[in-house]
Amino acid sequence: MVRHRVIALSGGVGGAKLAWGLTRVLTPDDLLIVANTGDDFEHLGLHISPDIDTLIYTLSGLADLARGWGRDNETWNFMSAMGGLGGETWFQLGDRDLAMHIERTRRLRSGEALSQVTIDLASRVGVRHRILPMCDEPVRTMLETDVGLLAFQDYFVRQQCRPSVQHIEYRGAESAYANKLHEALADPALLAVVLCPSNPFLSIGPILALPAVRRALVACVAPVIAISPIVAGKAIKGPTAQIMRTLGHSATALGVAELYADFLDGFVVDEEDASEATTIQERLQLPCRVADTIMVTPEHKMALADAALRFGRELSALTSTSL
Amino acid sequence: MVRHRVIALSGGVGGAKLAWGLTRVLTPDDLLIVANTGDDFEHLGLHISPDIDTLIYTLSGLADLARGWGRDNETWNFMSAMGGLGGETWFQLGDRDLAMHIERTRRLRSGEALSQVTIDLASRVGVRHRILPMCDEPVRTMLETDVGLLAFQDYFVRQQCRPSVQHIEYRGAESAYANKLHEALADPALLAVVLCPSNPFLSIGPILALPAVRRALVACVAPVIAISPIVAGKAIKGPTAQIMRTLGHSATALGVAELYADFLDGFVVDEEDASEATTIQERLQLPCRVADTIMVTPEHKMALADAALRFGRELSALTSTSL
């Protein structure tokens, strides 16, 4: 097994942006990107892994950056024909994107592990860095809402995050094996763990719900750094702020830091939240950094990746000194 | 159950042309089109029914008549992406066509019968006439060839009919139930059974391999009429002539008539084979008609359908007189 020096935990779009930045400043040997699979679901008989695909498309340069999901240069003739046949069309599947779902499903059914299929499909489209599904077993994010228990995509896509979330369950997480992630987290050669600016409940939450992973993060010798997905009380994208509030948390950078307090060594907040950084440092005794976290350009993504890694190095030096 | 007055047995392209002609001269109540499913196969995890689809696309006007298979206005972005992922691309699946396979597969997996799924999907795209799969159970045409045992699509598409066929097996036919086809064939209200000009071994053969069907054809009171798929010793399309020869039959209209001799009441040969019609009548004591069987235009298709039905009426009148 290759020993990675940096491990990044990522969800979809926002996380993938930073993951892309990390791939620009770290070699394939040095970086392991762990993908949330709590959003995975079976649809039209196909195994769909939205976050893995967003990572693959983003890292390979195939992503449609304007739309924010799926492949660029995409066509929708399958979907249109599906509508004509009376099939389900609430989850948009592009013609090119469909190849990923069909080939993945075929290989999973033939007995291959999701992690192996992911490595192969990613490398086919030119991804050189390693994307590791958080586990090979199915974990399903289920949401108890004011309109009943909803599977993730039902809530997220079909109902467009309108229902109020009261409780979240990561079904299957308790018994999932987490691949070799917990071992990688225990590697003494590890320099840093980076939690990408993804939704703490819907994207990072399922990864942390794997018992071996959370334990390994708490025990991790390398600094664990998170980038706040909340900027000035709002999420860049998606329902993060809304969910944090209805689940009884403060929809602020501080609220996010509190969720990770048991294992976090450093926290990066946006420039807009510079004053909050001081509050977080004081309240949680947690070192903070201020950076431009709204990754619009490739330069932003690389700069944030670089800032997170520099922060990690500083935290390590601090620890060494204090030893 | 609706009692149909004409039953047509059909394979893919050639059969579908005549089936289309029949739908122009018969109401949906009067016509039952039985589709070969011996070519069906599982590919990329999808249940593909090539002959059913050719019938659905042909009857709905969605077929690509120039290409001879699949949908018109088709795109191939799925296939192209599949190639990029290292997936199998030997069986071409268009983006629009894929909706049919995915939706059919989903519904079959949910426990629906192929016949029900076929009715629904066909009606969704505007087919008003009934297309009945020969049976709901899987029957698989397997070919023993000089390069070993091949599944139908492996022989037909991947190896482009190059291997020499030594024996054909219709796996599963012995125990398949034939839906209500044998009952429909026993209906005293039936006016005619038409075997479309399809490959006798690869398209009509699987239907006849259902024991109840062949028995019902032998016992059928209504005249059973076949249109020769062989014209002047050649097939319009596909490997019919070649297969007939390697299986020890004459690759002629006579050779086809001999295969159906135990149940056939009338045989239609092409104008090019007018002299052969006389031979067939004499040798097999089988009434023959000469017609233009090469269906290039819509008018040709309707004219051949009309000729077959007129032939049937004449044969019925003959039988009534001789009684």
C-alpha cells in the first residue's frame, strides 16, 4: 500500500474544488482523497455515486463547472427518451455520464469492490490521484424530516432540500469497514488530514459516522484541519446552513468547528469571518487561519490548498516544539 | 382477452417491415404481432430485446430506416464515453435507445412480465397494435459454430456472422409457456397466420421451438402463410442463406418452404422466384403466390401485407368449398 502524506475528506462540488487544488500542489503518491458515499443510491437499476463522480469529473477536467455537476459537453437524449417512455426523470442523467453509472454497476454486480472500480474508472479518464470511497459497503444517508423519512437524493434532488431535517441517520455506517482509511489515518508518516469545505452533516458526516474513522481522527498524530463550508452564516451552495439550524446548531463557522471539536487541530475560515476566527480560538482553544475560501478560479483553489497545507506544517512544528 | 383475427410472427428488420404493412391494413383489434425473443440478451447489466425494439420503433415511426436498426435522430455519446471508460462497445447502444433498455430492465427486475412491459413501452411511443413477446421466460438462441458455442449476439454482432453455424439450439424453449399464443392460434375466429419474411432459423425458429406453438400451428384451422425471406437464392439482409446451406438445406424459397411444410398452407415468393413457385407447388403440394416481397417503400409494405391477407382469404374459401 502506498503511504499517503495528506488525506483529504471530501463531498461533492465544494469539496472537489479543494481536492482539485490539492492535486495541483501534491503528487499522486502524496495525496489520498476520501469520497463520501452516503449519497450513493440505486436509481433505474444503476448504482450512482454522485460524490465519487463529481471528484472524478473535477479531477479529470471533464466536469461542467458552470452547471456544477455532471460532465461538460453533455447531451440529454437518454433523459428525453426516458420521459417519452414514462420513466422517472427527476434525477438528471446525461448521455455521457450514464456510461459511468452503467459500467460501475456492471462491475459491482460482477463482484468487484467499489474502491477498485473507482480507481479503474478514474484512471481511465486520466485521474492520477487516488480517490478512495469511504467504504465499500453501502452506507445510506437517511433524513428524518417534517414530511417523513427520506433517502438522501429524494430530499436533495427530488424535493430540492425543502423538507425540514430533524434527524440524520447514516444507515450501515456502524458496520462498514472503512477500507484502509483508518489505517492510513494512523500512519506516522502522515503530514495532515484536510476536511474539505463540504456539508458537515451530508458530506463529511457519513465519513465520520464510520466508527473506525472518527476514532482514528481523534487519535491521529498529524494535524487535522477543516475548512469551513459556512461563510458569513451562509453556505456557498446547498442546504448546509438550513440543516445546521434545524438540527440545533449555529449556522456559523463556529457551529461547524464545534461539530469537529473532538478531533480538530486547526480550522480555516473565510476572510469574511475573520472576527469569528478570534471567537473560535478563544471558545474552543482551536488554532484558526483566515483565508479566501470561495474558490472561483483555479488560482483560488490552489491557494486554499496551499494555505491548508502550510497551516498543517505550522501546527506540526508547534506540536514538535511543545514536545 | 381480445381475439385477434390475424397473427403475424416476426423477427427484426424484414419482419418488422411487413408487420408495419399489416398495421396499415388491419385495426389494432384485428392484428397480433408476435416477436421473437431468442435474440434477447443481457448486456452491460441491461435486458436487451432487439426484435421487440425493432418492432416498436418501426411501428411507432421512430426507427432509423436508413441504418436498419435503432432509433432515428440518434446520438452516440453514451457509447463514446463508454469507450473512454474501457467498457464494452461492440454492441452499439444509442443514447435514446438506451432509455428502452434501462426502463425495460428496471421493470423486469421489479417483477413485471416482458409481455406487460412491452405493451406499456410500445403504447408510450404511440404503437396501437399489440406486440407480444413469444414468451415471457428467457429463451436463448445458441449457435454451435466452427469456433465454438456462441450466444446469438456474439455470433450476429460481435463476430458479424462469420463463423460457420453447425447446429442451433433454442435454450429454454422446451419449457417456455408461450404466453397465450397457442390459445390465440386455436381461436376459431382466426382468419390467418402470417410468418413474416424473417430468418427461419434465427427469427422464426425460436418461436416455432416453443412446443405449444408448433403444435398449435399444425392444428390451426386458419390458413398459415409464410413469405419467403430468400429471394433468388439470397437473403435481403443477414446470414439466412449462409446458415441454411451450412445446416444442410437448400438456400432457396423451396428450402424455406420445406422447413415449414408440416403446418404451412400457403407460401409467398418473390417475383424473381416465379418459376420456383411452380416447383414448390408441385413438390410440396403447397399453394404459392408470387408477389413483390422486397419492401422498399411504404406502398410495397402495404401491398405485400394486402397480398398475404388476400391469399389467406382465398385459401380459407378453398377449404370451405372442399369441406
